[in-house]
Amino acid sequence: MAFTGIDHVVLRVEDLDVAVASYNKILGFEPRMAHSDELKADQAFYEFSNGTFLELITPTDEASPIAGPLQKRGEGVHTVAFAVDDKAQTAADLQAKDVKVLGGTFVHPGMAHGLLVQLSER
């Protein structure tokens, strides 16, 4: 099991335009904008030269997996994705330590004090 750093952080936001305006001031550059049909969400990606990124995400439909946490917990950190050498091996190693892994990619938030931890192979 080899965690090598942070790959990206996802922030859930109420209003993507307002959040983008704030982060443009903070970071000094424009994000790449996208929409995910799968997540039913709009996204802004602030990509950094070292390959990491910050993602801002807002649901566009109540059926979005972002909608419930946004309503329940409000704006804030939704996911921290850790870079790993081998996602399958890391997931197996975690499961061997009784860590609940969802779909071989996510550590259940109940195991990580409310944070959705993602394994991201680099």
C-alpha cells in the first residue's frame, strides 16, 4: 500500500458561479468548466502544474450524489483523493485492515470521520 500524496480535492458548493469568482480571486486563474451527466453536476477544475487539481462541484438535479451531502452538510470538502501507486492493491490492503472500501475506489465516509476518501492511481 503506497499513498504518494494528494491527487485532488473536491469542494461541494451551492452556487458554482459565486464559488468560481471567489477562487479566481484566490488562485489568480480561470478553471476548466465541465458538466457530468453521470453525477448530474456542474464542475470547475483548477488544474495545477504538478498534476493536482481542485474541483468545485454543484448538483444540477436532486438525484445527484452531491445534492444530499450539500443539503445535509452544506458547502465544504466533499472528497480528498489520495494518489496511490496501485489502486487495486491499496484497496485490498485497506480491506485486509477492516477498512470499508466502496467499489475499489472510495473509503466509506464512516471510516474517515465523514470524509469521502478516494484512491486515485497515478
